[in-house]
Amino acid sequence: MATAGKVIKCKAAVAWEPNKPLVIEEIEVAPPQADEVRIKIVATAVCHTDLYHLLENKNVSGFPTVLGHEAAGIVESVGPGVTEFQPGDKVIPLFLSQCRECRFCKSPKTNQCVKAWSRSNPNMMASPDSRFTCKGKKVLQFVGTSTFSEYTVLNQIAVAKIDPSAPLDKVCLLGCGICTGYGAAVNTAKVEPGSTCAVFGLGAVGMAAVMGCKAAGAKRIFAVDINPDKFEKAKVFGATDFVNPKDHNKPISQVLAEMTGGGVDYSLECVGNVEVMRSALESCIQGWGISVIVGWTDFQDLVTRPVQLIAGRTWKGSLFGGFKSKDGVPQMVKAYLDKKVMLDEFITHNMTLDQINDAIELMKHGKCIRTVLSVSPQ
Ligand code: CXF
Ligand code: ZN
């Protein structure tokens, strides 16, 4: 590549300050350093946690930053020591790394990786480091990815190589929401054939959780949302029953208990709201019910009565659907190519990177499932 080893000037959507529209700017992207890979982003989607991190006090890297973590692209060049990737490889950025060396990566019990980005982890480019500058200022990287840009630089532990025949404008969704929801059902809840499930919140993550419950053989899948417009789509992914909490004047856990003879076997919270997390737990059956927290929120306490757990319910959380990222993402790409998982059905809008603020508005108001932004030609 003619650009290898050089600074690339390109377009990116910069978040200069909290709660403000993103600004399309020309930025400079430095060449990859040791163990890093520079990627041309072809397609990226807006995920609800990008909005969350746009809020004051919520952003893990600070400002200015380039948000975006659900994407697919092509390797442009690699830094010293990188042997796994070559220019031209199709890849998906991973907000959760898999170094394959730490005690978590070596355990089959978890997808946590000790080198994953965090506020304080210098292994990954989180605050204060990045390869981006704009107007002479450093622009920070977001959760090790920053995909609202034509080019980005990632550590190789946060990149998955995928099938070269994969359509990047579809498989970009596997970078976050779809793996998160699907895996929460299949890997974390371990939904069993013939079981009953309830999915709370029908955004992309909830829809994918419904799809996961169906794939695992659930016989009844309750789709729960206060926006009944979502029910039709949920049916496409396999939901069999639809519940709008606004139609009932008693707690939704009671409604579900009455409909199922005691509660569901599995419940999945896909909203990121602590009240909903509690209802989801209390909706699963005593004795063996499993409730999984999938929606993202922090800085808030989670409350229930101990007897809920003493009675035999299990409360779990799931990050990225429990998938070890570098292993799981290429498998999910293959599952899509083999028509075992749906992706196209999640895409309600297609736009370009320049229209990112419109895409954010749609997400804010629950008017889309996924908007795919085309960033660069394939
Ligand atoms: C999130 C988890 C928190 C950081 C950004 C990504 N997961 C999905 O959106
Ligand atoms: Zn996400």
C-alpha cells in the first residue's frame, strides 16, 4: 500500500464535547506501532452504548474522541511484530480483546481478557493514548476501536480476521449488538430446547437474544417492550408471545408468572435499566430460573430481595454474549454466510458517515434497529 508507514489524512466524526452533535472533520491517523494494525473502515453501525458514552461523565476515554465500535473493514497496513494480518484482510474490530495469553483467555469459563481496554489499562489504547490528531489536538480512542472514521488503528489482540467473502456492510453488526444478544441466550443463559424465555427490550440486542433463544430450541419466547411497534420484527426473529407492560396494571413479573405457570426458565434484560433488570430477575421461575443482564449501565445500584435468589434463581451478567471475541466473531460470520443467523433483518436504515448525527437521532428515539453507515468503498 502506498500509504503504509505514512500519516493518513481522512474523514472522521469527532465528538468534541459531551451531549453535542458529532462533527465531520479531517483527522490525521498515524501509522500502526508495534502489535498494531491500521484498518480502513468500510461500514460501521451506531450502537446504543455510543450514545451512552457521549454523555457527560460516562465516556471511558474523555473528549475529544472518535466513538463507534461496531464495524467491519480492511487491513491497510500492519506495525512491527504483526504476523497474523496482512494488508487486504477483511476484519472486524473488537471492543473486547482476546490476547490468548492471560489467565482469562486461557480459561474456557470466560471471555474477559486482562488486556481489554479500560480507563487504566496501558496495554490497549484507551485514554490518554491514540493515533489520532485533529487541528493539532490529540483525539482519544474509544474502547480500543473508534470506528466512526475512515481509518483507525487497533491493537492486534482487538481484531478478528473474517471470511474474505463476507459482505462488510452486513457483518459489521457482529462487532457488538448481534453477538451480544445472541450469545447471551446461547452462551450465558444456555437456553435449553423446549424451555420458555422472556426478552426485555427489543432493540438490536433484544432481537438478537430472541434469535438466540429460538436457535437454542426455546418453545415459547415472550417479547417484552413498552413500544408495541417492535413486536412485528420480534416475530421475524422467533418471538411467540408479546407483552406490553403498559397494557397491565400489575408488575410484569406477575403477568408472566400467570402466563407461564410460575415464571419463565430464562429471562434476558436487554435495556440497560436497573428497574427492568429487577423485573427480569423476578419474572424467572423460582427453583431454576436464570436471568441474564445484557443491557449496559454503570454508576447505579441494582436491587432485589435476597429471597429471590435464595429461592433458587440465578442472576448473571454477560459481556459480548460470552463470546471469546477473536474466536467467536469469525464463527458468527460463518454462521451468517451459512444462513444460520440473520443479519439483514436488523438493518432498518442505510446512510453514509456524513449522516451520523441523523443515525444517532434515530437511535435516541428508538426509531431504528440498526443504521449501517457506509464509510469507505469496499
Ligand atoms: C459496550 C460495553 C461498554 C463499552 C462499549 C461497548 N458494549 C456494547 O455496546
Ligand atoms: Zn455496542
